[in-house]
Amino acid sequence: MESPYGIAALWAQSDGIIKAVAICLLLMSVASWSVIMIKTTKLLRLKRSLFKSKEFWHSKDINIGIKLLETTSGQPTPFSKLINEGLAAKTHHQQHKNELHGNLSLADWLTASLRTSIDDSKAELQQGLAILASVGATAPFIGLLGTVWGIYHALVNIGISGQASIDKVAGPVGEALVMTAFGLAVAIPAVLGYNALTRGNKQIIDRLNYFAHEIHAYLVIGSAPSKAMHQLKAVGE
């Protein structure tokens, strides 16, 4: 025998507004979990590149080092893009010295180019996080809207029937409160996922900024990063 209470009963006796709220929360949950799974998978891949960036300077050739920083499938990462951007900027500066940007020093030109690469990588890392922030901020209130409307709907039906005993009130009102629980169930993973991904992205960006110092030193001075870092404190700031 089917229970007169619970999710199925709530759905069966709810009107269009409650159904719309439930569907909206479901879509928000699917969207947030999709972002969490996709961004987490990508972040784990970048974490491997983060550790490999420390091994880059042990490579015998810069092309071998770039390959080391790419994914196992050969896809570029923010670290390999940073090196390629620096190499391209240096070549471009040397080949166009008679143009306006030729008046800039190689160090300044590389600083601007590396900063642009870092900003692009940062924007790419942050894609999708706005969805998590929006879901985390609005899902509880959408669930609360469903609860308020559900309680109103239940009380109207109780008033029409003229029966206000506890068994008649507890069921409909309790089912309406389930919408608040739905809203929290959608919002909590979104907030936790947003915080975790933001913290992971910050770790990548911090390492990317430090790596830019090293690349800048290598391309400008041609020395080992440890010998030239003190001359390049302004890069990445």
C-alpha cells in the first residue's frame, strides 16, 4: 500500500508552482554537480602539472620540458602555455624591433605577455564557478518559496475541508517543509564545491605566478632561475 506521506504524495497533491520549484531545484543540482565533477577532474590534472613544473628545470631541452608539462594526451596546460607564450613573445620582440613595441625592453615586453597568459589561465580556471556561487546563494530561498507556498496550499485545503486535527495538518505541512530540505541539499554541495575549487585554483595560480618569474629570468638573462630571481621581483605583481 502506497504511503499517504512522503515525496510521492507531495508530488501528487502539489500544484504547478511546487512542481516548478522542484524541477528548478533538480536542474540546479544537476548543473552544480556537473560543474563540480568537470572542474575537479581538470584541477586534478593541473595538480600533476603543478608538481611537474618543479621538475621542468631538470630537463635537458626546453621542448622536452614543455612536453613534460602537457597532459598525458598531449593537451597544453597553463604551465606549458606560459612557456610557449614567453618564447613567442621573445621571438616577436626580436623580429619587430623597428615597431612601436620595439621601444620597450625585452623584460617589459615579456612581463606583459606572461601576465596576459596568466590572466587567461585564471579566467579559464574560474569558468563555471559562478554557477556554483549562484546555486549556493539562491537554492535555499527557492526551496523556502516552495515550502511557504506548500504550507499555504495545505492550509487552504484544510480550511475548505473544515478539519483541523493534528493528523490533517501534520501531513501536508510536513510534506511542504520537504522543499526547504531540497533547497539545502542542493545548496550545501554547491557551496562546498565552490570553496574547494577556489582554494585549488588559488594554488595553481600562485605556482603559475612563481613559474612566470622563473621563465622571465630564463628568457631575459639566460641564467638559472635561482641566480636571477632577485632581479625579477616585479614580474607577476
